[in-house]
Amino acid sequence: MVDVIRSSFAEVEPQAEELGRHFYGTLFRIAPQTRDLFPINMEVQRSRLLRALVHVVQMVDQPDDLMPFLEQLGRDHRKFGVLAQHYDAVGAALIGSIRQFSGPAWTAEMENAWTDAYGIVANAMIDAAQAERGPASWLGRVVDHQRVGWDLAMITLQTSEPIPYRAGQYLSVETPQRPRLWRYLSPANAPRPDGTLDFHVRAVDGGWVSRAIVAHSRIGDTWRIGPPMGRMHVDVESGRDLLMVTGGTGVAPIKALLEDLAARPSQPHTQVFVGGRTWDDLYDFPSLRRLSYSNTWLDIVPVVEKEEAGTGAERGTLADVVTRYGAWADHDVMVCGSPAMIRATVSRMLVAGTPLDRIRYDPFTMD
């Protein structure tokens, strides 16, 4: 089934932009009530849902990773007001669009494969959503907004009530500047009794939400926050030392995990490599260093790609530097950062001899 899905989508993928337009046109025609679930300007959204749908459908042969993600995603979609009948319309639009762009190459075998795989995805999400009894979303008020350079901001929210997330997970947020456009952010702190959340946000090219948050968020703004997602966590029962590799705003979930570890009765020896192209990219390194000064179990190593005298940083990419130290085969490994950084680091570590089952990273992101 999965082979049929992958090969059939590969044939239409060069027409992904046109396919995306056809998908949404079909969806809004057969289920016009779904139009209100999406932003007015569909430029950013147009390919997002389609990419996500195809990605998860292609992963149906990896249930250990996919099913927990789908259950989280089903609970998360409650914030949109998604109903069970909407899934039927989305499935019909998805399969109909791929059928249309496949032309004469479309077969009954393809129809059955896509129908069966989408059914698995939709049923998992619907069941999880219907079983959930908690809030569909929470409200948070911006109480601090600090610019760190032109493209980065640190924001603190005060939530209406504590959100039941675990350190290392991520949350979807909707801001008043970009209604109905959601972005996933990882809290940079472990859960606090007062419910406050720290977020690190970098403005990215074409990132309507991230650019609005960095440049236009104001103290007093009210954000809407979706349920927690992600499976990053420290297995303190493993008995192994811990390696963390992070770059960019990927430092946020690592910082939350370190805070959580520091509050526990005992901690594994933890080595953290935090990297960037230049020293300025290590924007939160001072706070990580202070954390290491007060916790003997923690070592922090800065890494920069461009040599800068007097910083004491290792030189090279994170993948270069981490594997220079060896295979880390006796450690649990956590990697957080951009998709490109995660791919490069995990690939190099596997070549160096790190066991795959020791490496943790979130394989799914829904930007």
C-alpha cells in the first residue's frame, strides 16, 4: 500500500502547486463550511495542509512513530472546530485531486491504497479528538517582548491556566496579527506553577507568523494556544549519560529539558553542544552557561562555523564537531534545531556509529 502511495504521488509531485489549488478548490466546493477554518489569505496555507496530509499518509507503515503523532494532531485540531464529517470531505478532496492529476495512470489499486491509508489517518485523529475531555485551546497574554537582533525575539506569555505540557514538547499559537494562521513553538521553560511560557521566535523568509511575532507583537496582546505535541523527553530510567545537540531556536526545548532535569532528585551527566554560523547566533548561550555553573552534571560546549578569536568555541558544523568527539554509543542523544540541521547531524552520527535507537528528535513538524 505504501509503495503504491509513494510511487503515485511521485508522479504528480512536480505539479504540487497546481494540485494544492485544485485540492482547496475541491474542498471548499464540496464542504463550503470548511472555508471558515482557514485564513483569508491562502498564500501560505495553500500547500501546507496538502504536504502534511501526504506526509502522514506515506508514513502509515511506521505506526510506532505515526500513531502517537496522529492522536496528538487529532486533539490539536479541536481548536479549529474540526468535526468528524470534515475528515470525509478532506479525504475526498485529497484523493480526487491526486486522481485528477494522475490522469490515465490512475488505477483501482491506487484508489484503494490512498483510501485505506487516509482512513487509518482520519480514524486515529477522530478517535483521539472524541476521547479528549480537556480544553481545545488556552489563552495567553503577552507580558514581555524582547528583541534580540533584528530577526529574533523572546516572548513571555501569562496563560489563563497552566497548560499540561511536558518539557521538550511544542505548542501551536495564533496571534492577533495573523488570525487563523498557526505556528508551532517550543516553550523554553519547564512547566511553572504560574503558567507563564517563554518562547524564542526567529523571523524566517516567507514566515508570515514568525515575522509578525518578532516585529509586531506587543505587551497585552492575547494569543490562543493549542494542545501540546511532540515526543521529546529524557528517559531518566535508562541509566545512560545524555548528549544534547542544538542550534538556532532549537535551544528553546533543550533549555526546557535542562530546567526539568535540574529540578529532579538526580541527573545523568549531560553534554550539550550548541551551535551557529557565528557567535552572535548563540544568542542564549550566557543563560546556558550560568545553568552549567550551578549544576556539576552539566557541560555546555559552544560551536561556531566561522572562527572568532576569544570565544572559546569549537570550530565547524554541529555534525562535524559532535562526531569529532566519537560515536557517543553509550549515551542517549537528543537533537533539536532546523530540519536541515537535524538531518545533517543525525546522518553523520549514524555513520560515526551512534545507534539509531539512542537518538531522539521530533520526526514531524507542522509549520
